[in-house]
Amino acid sequence: MLQLPRTCYIGLALSALAAPTGASEMFASDSPWMLGDWGGTRSELLEKGYDFTLGYTGEMGSNLHGGYDHDRTARYSDQFTFGSHLDLEKILGWHDTEFQLTITERHGDNISNDRINDPRVGGFTSAQEVWGRGETWRLTQMWIKQKYFDGALDVKFGRFGEGEDFNSFPCDFQNLAFCGSQVGNWVGGIWYNWPVSQWALRVRYNLSDALYAQVGVFEQNPTNLESGNGFKLSGSGTQGAVMPIELVWSPQVNGLKGEYRAGYYYSNAKAQDVLKDSNGQPAALSGAAYRSSSSKHGLWLGAQQQVTSLASDQSRGLSLFANATVHDKKTNAIDNYVQAGLVYKGPFDARAKDDIGFALARVHVNPAYRKNARLANQAAGLYDYDNPGFLPVQDTEYSAELYYGIHLADWLTVRPNLQYIRHPGGVSQVDGALIGGLKIQSSF
């Protein structure tokens, strides 16, 4: 049974859109905030350097056909975001200095966990990207940033996730394979995306107006993932550090915006081999512990480019994107991932702020990881997929999503979507799944 008690305000907000209101009033369609400008107080605070945000993302997923469990149902998950951004130059006179504090809370259930994926091994992508990392409150951002040498050097320190600066990508799609930093989706044990934070330092240098290089050092501490450690500030449990480096080029191609990223990450913490023991033999057969490696590494490429526009409104038009990641075959279950898609903004004159998106993704499992699963079944004498103790062998998962974004107001976008996942979790015995989804993005 689907229950949406935390989204009751949406119905009120939609009905209020029908009433003509000024931009500063509550529910005004041309206001960036659902609650309006607080009688002008919000704009006054913003002018003085104080910016407060309250955001909401809700996602529904329903298994329309196929998947691991054909019993149809629907699930809902959501996230509240409470943020404050302070311009410390305006407030304290600190030159080119900013401070960000963000707290998040997640709640709900994911249709992928038991309806789409075989729960014995789980899945790779998620039909509801906002679900994950526990139903809990978290300190997601607490950082200070300062610029030097007329903005050429940009230094950021505090608590934040890698995907905030490195391998960054928008999150308008609902399927996780098309949302946010993809490195964190395939090496999530060491690279922690939103809403998890850790102690970190990021240094960026602007080589030109369109090109910058950046390097970071992030605490690798698995205890930060635990639900009870959402506000943990101590470094206890730290195993090492993740060090990403990235080059970002943002050209104007025929006057249209683009962004191209190339990066590499290295972890100096010990990582477990996916197949062999310390003697070089398959650990699933020898019964010995899996050997450890002294490091873990990988790389990524990303591209976004607007290719068409309207003379009347350059923000409207077609944009193309693609992302790829490659990971350490000795220690990682996923060895590579590729994704590509398109977004068209302003498809109709009467709906100039709506958008349409379509994307495809392929997640490929490391052959050594597959071999380990086969050997584990062999050692246990299990060969029947339907046996509860059988460990499904994972190979390649394919995902697709089509959405239409309805821009109901500057503070509210609703995106109904259809997703198709072939071989969920990379398990060929699981039927391809058709998923109906609905994504709500709002700002109070």
C-alpha cells in the first residue's frame, strides 16, 4: 500500500498556483520559493549575505512489469534539505569567503530492493536515487571556501562529499545511473556522495576563464556511512584517504555552453581482492581470507554540451551528455560503466520551462567478481538458481529512462518517468523490469 503522508503540501501548492499572485507572495509561480519572500525579508537577508534554503525531493516507483518479484506495488522515498549559505565578505568583511551548512533527512522505501532486484545480491542502479545511506538525519555540508589571487585560486575545507566538486553531474533523472557523480555509485565503499560527508580539502586553480584543475583529499572512513553517525565529527575509524584529481573545461561552442571532465582517483587504504587469497588461489575454494591490496584506483570522463538553441531564448534547446568510469579489476565488483543521453529544454512555446530527458546506461561486472560467485556456488555444491542458498552470478545490467519535466512553478518541478532495466543486478535469470516513476523537486 502506497502512503504519501509527507507530500500533502504538494496538493495545496498545486491548487494555489491557479490564483494570480505577486512574485514575492506565497505560491507565486514566478517566485523561487514556495513560501514567498517573507514580506521582503528574504531578499533583504540575501543582500546582506544570508541565504537560507529548504528543499524537498520525493520519488515514487512502481514495478509495472517484470523484475524479481512480479507482485505489483509502489514505494515512496524522499529527502528534506535544510541549508544556509553565508557570504562572509558581506557579513564579516572576509575577502572572497563563503560558508555553507546543510542538514538532510531521508526517509522511505525503494522499489528496487525486493521487487526489481534479487535480494540475495541486490542491484547496481536504483529506480529511486533519493533512497540510500539510511533513513536518518545527516550533516551533509559544513565547509568554508576562500579565493585568492583575484579568484584564480579557490580553496575549500570542511565536511562534504567528493561528488560535490569531482565527477559532478546534475540529478534530474530518477534512476541512479543517470543522477549525480557516477564514481560514487560504483565504488560507494570509498567514495561517498551526498548526503554523506567527511573531512576534506579541495584546491582549485583557474588556468583560464574556461579551464580549471583541481585536487582533493577526502577522509576514507566507513563509519561515516552508518545511520547513527550522521553528525560524527571525529576521525575514529579512518582507514586512509581518497585523492581525486580532475581537469574541467567549460567552453562556449557556437555560443552554447558545454562542460568536459577528466579525472582520476586513488585510495591509499587497503582494499580486498574480489577473487584470490594471499597465495594467489581462489579464496572461495581455499577457504582462506581474501588477500588485500595496498590501494584502489580508477578514472572517469564526462561531457555535457548544448547543441541547439532558439533565437528567442538561448536556454531552450537540445543538450547531449555522456559519462564513463573505469575501476580497479583486482578490488572492485564493477570494472566499467558507460552512459549517454539527451535533454531538450523548452519543447513547446506554451511550456518554455519544461524539459524532456532520455538516457541509456550499461554497468559491467568485473569478470573476476563473476568467477568468484561461480566458485562459491561450486564449493557449496549449489547449481540451481532457485535454491535459496545459491549466489546469483552477476554480469551486465542495462538501464533506460524517459521523463517529462513539468515546470509548474519556479519552485516546483514534477517529472513523471518510465524506466526499463534489463538483467536487474546483472542477473540474467531476473526478468527485465518496467518501472513507472514520479519525481518531485521543490524549494520552500
